[in-house]
Amino acid sequence: MNIYLTRHGQTDWNVEHKVQGKADIDLNSKGIEQAEVTREHLTQEEIDLIICSTLKRAIQTAEVISEGRNIPIIYDAGISERDFGEHEGKRFDEFDYSGYWSYKSNFSYERAENIRKFFTRIYTFLDKMKKQYAGKNILLVTHGGVSIPVNCYFNGIPEDDRLLKLVLGNCEVSKFEVKELELNEG
């Protein structure tokens, strides 16, 4: 089983360095171009299924990537972006963005999703997905924030707690191989 992970294409809020957790922002023209390049990049990969966040920027990316390939797409809110709550729409420099991504500090917020609850949501999704789609090659089309716990799920949480270094760029692709032993354990 191979799991491919990609982040949605660029949005105007990406360009403006604004956090866009649950905000339902469209791709901009560059984001559409990035998705087209990713589609070409993935043409040699055997993908059985796309599982996509329910937010527009991810849906638009998945639809471009799947064009001409007849790959089924399942939409799942379990891999939607972290809820930034009171920080939604703020620029990264308008709050402690780095602290927001500290697993060790595990800060609580008025409305924003706590990091450990967020990790639990993504880990639960991945455990379920590995069982439900064992032996399949899956493309996850999701968000930069989601790329952090997905990477940690397969590679562990970095000792230095510098999680932001794990964020995928727009339409960047990572591949994780799930061994048969892991499928039986999950």
C-alpha cells in the first residue's frame, strides 16, 4: 500500500500569508497550474483512489489531478485543515504561529483546534484508512497543516518540536509506503 499526500494548490490567502483553516477559499490561477503539474507528475503512479478534504481548495485540486484518469474521489472531512478558530484569516506574523504548532506546548485556545486533538483526528483517519483500503494506492489531497501530522504518523514527531519544517508546499507530493506488517497491526 502506498499513500501519496499532496497539499492543495495556491490560493490568494497563501500569497498573503494568511491562515485559512476552515475558510473555504478557491484556488487562484497559479494554484490551478500547480495542480495540472502535479497531475502530470503523478501520471506514472498507479492510484486506486483519491481521498480529499471537503474544502474547496482541496476539491478543486483533486478534480484537476484526476482529470482523464477515472480515479474515484471520496470526500472526507476527517482530513480537512486544522480549525484556526480565532486566528482564522490572520497573517502568520499577527499571532504566535510557531507556538500554535508546538506539540510539546500543546496550547489551548478559545475556539481554535488544539494541536493534540488535531493530531488524534488525523491519526484516527489514517488508522481507519489503512484498514479500509489495505493493499490500495491512495492519494490524499489535503492541506499544509494536515501534512504535519501525516508526516509525524509515519516518521515520528521531531525531537526539536519544529513541526513547521514538515509542511508541504502547494501541490508538493510525499509518498509513504505502508508495509503488510503495519496493515495487520493497524
